[in-house]
Amino acid sequence: MSWKTAFRSFYYETAEEPDDITLDPATTALLVIDIQNTYLEAPEDPAEARRWRPFLDRMNKTVIPNTARLMDWARGKGIEVMFARIACQKEDGRDRSLSQKKPGFNYLLLPKDREDSQIVPELAPLPGEISVIKTTDSALTGTNLRLMLSNMGIKDVVVAGIFTDQCISSTVRSLCDESFGVLVVEDCCAAATEALHRHELETINMIYCHVVRSDEVKSFIAPSN
């Protein structure tokens, strides 16, 4: 199924197909969000490990390999590759937003220099590539990323990372509100479950972004480039 008809929510079930997408490498950025070591650690509790096994399998077999290939392709095309990761400046996490201080899954204490807060080695930034640290879900809200994108003349942002229903969705909505064109690469993203992943893609598709596959993104570059 083409990106033009996939992941349709109730709002867009009967909508006409969107126009073709053309990306100019000079004004396009690939933003990789929160693919960090902490999220690749299997829970110690056996029951929790079983519960999270589908997510970890998707990360290791689909999201990380596809994102690595997409990054290589983007670099080869001259597309800016950028990163955002969850981390706090203070060891005790006093600088975190409220959502990261609340008990439960979203409670995160990831000091910026600690190993578990780093981007996974397979997707490590190259020298000179921008990486922002955030204590918020949205990569724009808690950083100067919007300003940097604007300063560099970026108009379209291709988004990969985790979690689809949390930091990906929040960032996508922020980017759209700032009038960037946004593409979410569905096979470079994951949520805790496939159902959550798919539901959120249907929610944001065609309103805040276009949901596409990694092979489709590569076809959006004008042939002359």
C-alpha cells in the first residue's frame, strides 16, 4: 500500500490522495529521536522481559537497521542528519520536566554523560552532526532545535525514532505547528506495542505529517539530485 493511502484515520478515510512529495536535500533534515542505550536493555524481571520482547525485537531487527541505512543514504545525499535524546544536566534530575519526574514508565533519570543515556552505537552521530538534549517529549519544546533548523534554512524534517506515541508524536506536532513539512518513517519508529505504534501513526498522519516507509523517502529526492 502506498503512503498516499496507508494509515488513514476516520478523519481522512475519504480524503483525496495528497500531492507527490519532493525533497530538496539542501532544505531537508533527518531527525533521529531517543534511540538510546537505556531502551535496548531487557528488563530483569522475566515476566517484564517477555512483555517487552516484541518491542526489543522490532528495535533490533527493524528500527535500528533501517535507521542506519536511512542515515547513510541521507548523508550521501547531503541531507542534514540530526539527533535528539532524553538526558538531564543535573545528576539528581532536578532540571527534568514534570512528565519525566512522575512515577511509572515515563520516570526517567538519565544524566547526560551516563552510558545508558547515549545514542546506540549503531546510530552514533558523526563529528559535526547536531545532537540536542531534551528533558521534554518534544525535541522542539525543550531545546533550540527550531531555531537551528530555521537558521540552516530547513523546510522539511524526516523523523525516525521512539516512542511513536510519545516523543515522536510530540515532536511531530511541534514541527507542524512551526510550519515545517514533516515525514514520519514508520519502519524506523516503534512504540511499546504494534497496536500503539499503528494507532498513533493513524492519528498524526495527514494532519501533522505524512507517514511513509524508508524506501519511499528515498524516491522523494528529485532525479537531478
